[in-house]
Amino acid sequence: METMAFIVGSDKFEKLMMSIILSRTGVAMDVETHMFFTFWGLNLLRKGKADKAKVQMPPGMRSLATWMMKRKMMKSGFKKPSEMLSELVKTGKVHLHACSTTLELFGLKKEDLIPEVEDIVGAATFLDIASDADKVLVLA
Amino acid sequence: METMAFIVGSDKFEKLMMSIILSRTGVAMDVETHMFFTFWGLNLLRKGKADKAKVQMPPGMRSLATWMMKRKMMKSGFKKPSEMLSELVKTGKVHLHACSTTLELFGLKKEDLIPEVEDIVGAATFLDIASDADKVLVLA
Amino acid sequence: METMAFIVGSDKFEKLMMSIILSRTGVAMDVETHMFFTFWGLNLLRKGKADKAKVQMPPGMRSLATWMMKRKMMKSGFKKPSEMLSELVKTGKVHLHACSTTLELFGLKKEDLIPEVEDIVGAATFLDIASDADKVLVLA
């Protein structure tokens, strides 16, 4: 396997962590990963947002469950999501793509996104990337 | 890439739109798409239901968020989901398959579904289709 | 198609049933399936938990909807999830893998999991399996 492509369509903490853990493992195995952030997933690329991602739970239990999950992960040696994303991009093997349609729908601009975002692309560019990838996973 | 296969297992607006946008982009790139609607996803094929799909949010915020999302999409030039599905099927490159097991579980009949549905098939037929597809995506 | 790999990242009843129905259909078609249970999905491998899986609905409607869905499935001839999982593993064509990172995060041990679990593996082992699989599906 040489390349993976992910569609990240959710801004939930679990989906973010899956994309981080799988792409990080990919880096260690010399596998390149392209992540396409669309719909709610685009929120994760907004400045300051990745570290505020919440787990997927009903509102009443969500804050506590998120706090517990993050605390356990920190104790297990995980860094903050924003730091992990930044490190992944620095390897040159992980590419963050923002969905242009979603950006327009949400009224966002490139400067609202973290600098690690490589480009803003449409579905056609993503399908080209997905077509060349060995595996395509939807995290939504 | 010649063929994609989607498992649509959710009736949420985001999953419907992802399947529509990806398959529509596929049509423009001469890629054929097979969509297999199962579990809650089957709801999207019931007459009148696709246009009533709600976003995935807790009940208290869901109606407003759905209304806002749909309004923004209309302003961006998107048509109603039912119209987009119909246009996609008319291209001959997008195929809508309804899951026979779900149909039976929900006590539905073929005439409860929109006429654009190509056939009612089981998991074995879907796996055959998926096996031949270049990429298989789960939208659930 | 010879092999499928699933990432089961949710403990919801629909995701469990999708993984069971697809892998069972795979067995009938001589397709091998590897399932990697991670995040909430790991709950499904805890002793006594698979049969208690709930559908994905807001808390107020969840119990009733789960009861109705299970009742309908039993009437349609489906066995309990735990029995179906056990039968699938006995065919030798379906493999249940538990995510080591999640196990550690949740403070669980191998003896907390059902005996059908083949092994406890990390993301690297899973990516190896996924790399060899013809199709990789995320059920999360």
C-alpha cells in the first residue's frame, strides 16, 4: 500500500483521532495519506477548533465523556490533536485538503483555516486523489 | 477509476448530500456509481422522504440547522435532493439499489419507493457489485 | 474479491448488524473478513455487550426503537448478535481483532473480551491487514 485517502465528514473527536492514528501509522509504514475535510469535518481545520472536538454522545453526557477520553489519551502519551496534525503534515506524507463547497457554504475563508491546510479543492480533485489511492476510507 | 459503490446506511442530510455530490462528480468524470441503501438509509428512497432529510444533530438544534444548511445550499445553486437524484439516475451512470432485507424489516413494498430505484437486492448482490467496484465507500 | 477488512468504530446496533450481515454474506461467497474493533466499537467485544447494542437515536426514542428493530429481526429469522458472531468465527473465514490502544484507554484486559476475539493488535497490524484486503470499509 502506497497511498490512503480519507473523507473526514464529521467534527467528532473519535473521527479526528481515527484519521490521526491511521495516518500516523501510515507515516511509520511509508504510506502517504490525503485527508479531505468536508461538511462538519471542515470545522476541524478552523483555527483553534481541532482541540475542542467533542465525542459523539448526547449533549448531557458529551462534555464529561470528552474530558475523560482526552485525559486518558494524554496519560497514554498522546499530544493535543492540533500538535499531532501539525507534526503529521511536517513529515510531508500527510496532506490536508479543505472542501471548497463546504468553505463557501459556511462562509469561511482560507485565513480562517490552520496554516497546515495544503489546498482548497473541489470534489473532482478529491475523486482524482481517491482514484489514485490504494484505499479510501470515509470517517463521517 | 471506472466504478464506485456506496453503502448508504443513514438517512441524514449530510450522508445523502455526500452520496449525491460524489456520484455527480463521478458522472462528470465518466465514473459509474452504484448506491446501496440499507437500514435507515432506505428511508431516503421512500416517496417524498429525501427532501425531508435532517442533519445529524441533537433534536433541539436539528430543525434550525437543517433549515439553514438547505437554505445555504439552495443559494449556492443546489437543487432539491429528489431532483438531483432523479437527474443522476437519468444519466444512466448512477444506480440506486434498495436493500431487500431492510425493505422486509420495515414492512415496505416496491411501490413505497421512488421510481428511480433500479432494483431491490440482497447483500450478496451488493457484494458482487462492490467486488467489481474500484472504490467502496460507507456513508452511514 | 478474496478479503474484506472492516473498521468497526461504533457500538451502535446498526453498525454491528452491517458488519455481521456483510461478513456472513462474505462467508457464503468464500470471502474472508477481518474486523478491527476500535474506540466505542470495542464495547461490542466485551462479554455480554453485543446483545445489548442500541440503535443510533436520541436517548428518548432509543430504547423503544432498539426493541422494535430487534423484535423485527428475530421474526425475520436473525439470531442474537453474540450467536451470529460466534458462528461466523467458527467458519474460520471471519476474524475479530481488538484494538490494543483502545483496550488500554478503557482499562480493559483480554479476559474482559469474548473468547471469539482472535488477537489484540495495534493500528500497524491493522494497516497491514487492510493493505492486503481487496476492500476496506469503515463502520463508525
